[in-house]
Amino acid sequence: MSKACILVTGGAGFIGSNFVPWFAAKYPQYHVINLDKLTYAGNLENLKECAGLDNYEFVRGDICDGALVEKIFADNRVTGVIHFAAESHVDNSIANPGAFIETNLVGTFTLLDAARRHWLTAPGQVRPGYEGARFHHISTDEVYGSLGKDGFFSEKTPYDPSSPYSASKAGSDFLVRAYGRTYGLNVTVSNCSNNYGPKQHPEKLIPKIISNALAGKKIPVYGEGKNVRDWLFVMDHCRAIDLIFHQGKSGETYNIGGHNERTNIEIVHKICDLLDERRPRKDGGLYRELISFVADRPGHDLRYAIDADKLCRELGWKAEETFDTGIVKTLDWYLNQQQ
């Protein structure tokens, strides 16, 4: 019998390109197919580690392309889907919401329906040979909306999305759960806090701080920089996804957070201070001098913070990186790319 096939969507993006090489190397018994459209956020350079893996295959394509998704399922014994692919930048969703509805809602539906047809013969009836087939959906803490100064998002927190991005992700979460309840599809969902680490697209906060600072450009900070995020190192997230995919309970949602709350201005200050040590400015100035406060984003959520107790308690997950250790690894990776 051929190898079980795990379809990973969006594996050329930030989190996916950290996950795929690690996952494919860890599980040589799987045939790992990486389906990615290679939009501006996808970068095959970030998958160079896969070159020596004989159980890895890249397919360029759109998750909204029903014929392509059907062909992948028909040609391979797909027994798992790990679904990263998404439009994910809040500012971009405000400017162009249609792309987010298409990818995050229609694309997720397309994948779910292919899995339903290939894994089930009828609602609640699993096709022989697909008893363990699972669809894992990666989502965000932004679906919960905004927190005040206290409290944490749990798996029971009501959804209250603030942007077209978070609304589209909330809708995709609901679709996944509906396929679990209506058809009996084996699904799991994870909602994570802000990720950081190597390979992140330069439009995101931490890479933008680093690139602007090194280029001697102004470092833009929304409002007064008081918005708070819980920061999760990307490989800690990858390990959590692996655990949930293999050991999580069908139909359940798991929150993934790093317990590393920082305001945006604290993040900027930390990176500036590290750069002063590792790559001092040639003009002798301090990187903090480049900070520029700009008009706040519309509907900017004040605070996100994740309660990951369920994941820790039930599956034994624990973050290996603190923010102070993870940000050094992240910064060193970006500095190495400049050489």
C-alpha cells in the first residue's frame, strides 16, 4: 500500500514553511504534499530544507480550485489535511476584503468538501481505510475580538471579530465545525496568538521593525504603541499543531499561546536595543531614534491573550521559548539573511 498522504496547504507561507520541512523530516512514513498558490506571502526559498526529502512534493495551486483539489485527493491516499493557507494581514483585509472572503471561506469549504467526499460514504459513515483521516484547521485568536486589561481568551470565549480578516477566519472555523457536526468529519481547530520567528513576511510587525531599522528608515508604530499581543515562537506553534493533529480529540478546539504578552512599543524597544548590540548604526545613533508614531489602524483590537491550559493539560504541550529567547533567535536569523 502507498504511503499515507498528508496535504498541507499554504506551506510556503511563514508558519507553513517552518512546519513543512520539520514535519516531513520527522515523519518519513508520510507523503507530504504542499499545496500553495505562491501569492506575495509564499516563498519557495523558505523551503530549501525540503530539497533532500524524498517524501515531499510541492504543488502550485489555489485551494479554491475545486478541480485541482479533487485531483490531489483522487491521485493520492490523502488521510490528513493540515490547513494553513489563508489571507492573513489585517491592513490588507481592510483595503481588499474580497480576497479574504474568497480564500479563507471558499477555499476552506473546497478542502472540507473534498475531504468529506473521499473520507465518508455518508454522514457518519467512514470509508474503509480512512478511519483515522483528520482535517486540522489553523486559525487565529483574532476571531475572539479584543480583551480589556485583564482576562484571557479560552476555547469557550464567544466570537467577536473586528476586521474583515478575523471575520473571514471566524467563518472558516464555523465551517470546519459544521462539517464535523453535520457529516461526522474528523476535524480539529486551533486558534493561535501572534507568531514570530524566521521566515516571516516583511509586512508583519517584527520583520518590519528589523528591516526598517537596518535600512535607517522610520519605524512606524500605530497610535501610542499600547496594543498588547501574546507572542508565540513559530516552532512552538509547529509542535502544538503536530500534537493536535495526532493526539487531539475529534471535534475539539485548542488554543495555542506563548504566555508572552508585550505591548507593541515594548517589542520595538526590545528589537532596537538588541540591534544596538548586534549591528550598531554606522552614524553612531540609537535605533530607538527611528521610532515614528502614526495614525492608529481602524478597529484596532487593544489586547489579545490566550489561555492555552487545555492544550497543556490534555496533550502535554509546553512552549519551549520565552519571548526573550525567541526574539534573539529571530533577530539572528534576519541578520544572517543580510550577509
